[in-house]
Amino acid sequence: MKHTILVVDDEHSIRRSVSAILAEEGYEVKDAASGRAALEILKNEIIHAILLDIWMPEMDGLETLKRIQVLSPETLVIMMSGHGTIETAVKATKLGAFDFLEKPPSLEKLLVVLQNGLHAYQLKKDNDSLRKQIRSSHRMVGDSPAMASIHELIQRVAPTTGSVLITGENGTGKEMIAHLIHSLSPRFGKQMVAVNCAAIPEELIESELFGHERGAFTGANQMRRGKFDLADGGTIFLDEIGDMSLRTQAKVLRILQEQKFERVGGNQTYSVDVRIVAATNKDLKQEIAKGLFREDLFYRLNVIPFHLPPLRDRKEDIAPLCQHFIEDFSVSHGRVIRKLEQDTVAVLKEYLWPGNVRELKNLMERLVILSSPTESGPYISVDEVVKNIGADLIAKESDQGLSSAGVPQVVKDLKENTRTQVGRNLREARSDFERDFILETLRSAEWNVSKAAQILGIERSHLHKKIKSYGIENDKLDG
């Protein structure tokens, strides 16, 4: 992209010489003899950088700079002066100028400062864009007071360096909160490194976190950096920290206290600057009482506590979450965006959601893939939900011993109409689901068996057998 540079100076000779240099270097150049003229140009055209003289009649460079920051804060401004002082340069920088040059500017210095400035502003622009993308992909959805409170806490906590401990059941969105905290923090330009402490074998966890030296153990053929090293300057997310061994907890505690560690098999100490965000589905106070978690580490981590309530305790979030997931999956799977019927929402609110938001998300993706708007119209019906969620939805009322008072009529009717369905064995239910899934995949593959087999991840011959066994027929089905 060709950058446009505006040269602002009341001296014609300076404007002419600087403009000629910049034009020769491939820039698009415009000039203005006063601050007011520069502002008029800025109102009507896209300017990437401005070379601005400080001492000008009527409106000086500092006043012009203030107005530029209001009119176009993303524009790079480099100040110029023939008799500037350090005090003036500092003031200009505080007002938002990128750098300060003496007049007449050295050709080499002018080009270097301009190139560095444009590069820095492009990085900032890219960084802001990436930050917006991450916020969008991890944005919080929900209307409940609990989620509003969590959102407010994130805004207050993210800009700090305090350690964070996130608690809550599996599937409530703990990792999403960690990503939001990192994306809103000054550390966003550095990495956020995630570690699932429960998924790494005990004998490998220290190497994973702190790295190892060559020859530290059998198979350690070369030095390897650990997660803390990789996260230097950024954030490390320790998921399921309640499953970490006491030995490893002691080493994590040292990093929190001293910001130092050693690699496995080595004795050299490395310094690191890392913010720790930890999460667990366990009650760490109970784990402390059992002797399974260090009390001193708990208090180091629990500087800023977050607790995510289960979805069953914030049912007002179910409808907006469903619509959010439906829209996202409809776009990613190339489907028509549909909405939920009011009765469907009522049914979903009656379910306990043991898998929390993750389970709801999976159901919405399944509905988007398997349901057909040509058969059911623009709304997702109760029947489609029951068909895809299974008997658990209907059994909820009796399993919990709840009174029928206050239960939506649609749930009562649904329960009565599907009593025979609850008695089906697992094989029959699985068979029905598989047939529907294969049928929908064939439709999406335009009845091309080879393409459908590839999507399903099975052999073409195997899919043919399934088609035959389920009695699936269509004139467009290839041989």
C-alpha cells in the first residue's frame, strides 16, 4: 500500500525540499502552509503520516497536534522545529507525537523515523484488529445478573497483573474468561499459553511447564523450553490446577513468589515475567483439608477469585446463548440461520444441563447440522430438540421429584407423548441418530457417496453398507 504523507510548514522551501525527498522514496505527498489548512485536508482525505512544524503563525504545531488527535487519532504525527527545546519535544510527545526532528531534517534520519513510525502504527492497528477478533470469538453472552457481574469484574481486573483463580463446573466457560482477561490486558501483545494440568502425566508435567536440558532423562535429545518460558511477558493459563501434584505445586509457588525457575536436569536459574490465570472444577479448600493442595499456593493464586455458576442457575442466559451458537454454526456450516420457538426455549430451560454451556453448544451445532428448514420452517421446534437431546430432557421432572406446578404445559405434553420413547433401548436410539446423520450428510454432499464418506471419515464401501441397511433411497444417489 502506498502511504500518503502530509508536510505542514509555513516555509515554502522546507515544504518543497521535504516533499521532493518523500516523493522520490515512493510516498504520495501533500503539503499545507498552516495548521488550519492541514486540518481541512485531514477532514477530506486519508493521511497516514504528518510532518508538522511547531512554530507557525496563527495556529502553532502543538495546537494543531491537539486537534489532529481529536480528528484523526490513528494518524502518525512527527514534529519538526528549527529551534526546539527538550521541554517542547517532551510536551509534543505527551500530546501524541511519535517523534521530534530538528530542521532542516537529515535525509537519512527523516526516512528512518518515518519508516519506524509507519511500522509501529501498522503493528498497533494489526494488534487492535486481532484483539477485536479474539474478543468477538470469546465474547460473553448472557443477560443474567451473574454474568453482568463477571463482565464488570473482568474489565476491572484485566489491566492489572494480579493472579486470577477461576472456579466452576466443567463446561461453564473458564477458559473463555481466561482469554478475555488476557486480551484486555497490557500483555496482549505477548502469548497466552494454556496448559491442561489434568491431561499431562505426572512424570512429564515438570518438563512441560519448566522445560528440560539435553540429557535430563531418557529421550531428552535436545534442550526444550517449557510453557512458563514460552509465556514470558504474557499469560499462562493453568487449567485444572487442582489435579497438579504437590511437588509441581511447590515449583509453581516459587515462580509466583520469585518469578524464577530451573529446567528439569539443569541448575541454571531463569527469570520470567508471567501472569498466572488458573482454573479448577474442584473445591480447593476441601483439597487443602485432604492434604492434596498447598494452602500457600491457594492464597497466592486466589488474589482475584472468579466463580462461574452452572447454567442451571442462570436460565435467563439459555435463550441468548442458543441464538448466538445457532448463528455462529449456521455461518460456519453454510446453513440458513433459524430461531427457536418460544416453546422450544421453555423446554430447554427445564433441562438441568449437566454439561453446562459446552453441552448446550454441542446441541445447537447438532441441531444446525441435522435439522432442515425446508421441513420445519424458519424456527427450530420442540420435536427437533427432543429428537436430538434424547430422553434425558423428558425425564428431568420425575428424576428431580419436582411438582408439576409451574412446569410449562409444553413440557407436560411432551413428557406424556414420549413415554414410549423413553423405554427404547440404547441401540435403537443410536441407530435412529446414525441414520439421520448419514441422511443429512448425503444431502449436504448432494448425494455423492464418495464425498459423504470423506466427510464422515469412513470407507466408501462401509457407507454403502450403511445406506443399504438403513433403506436410504434417492434418485440422485450415485452408485
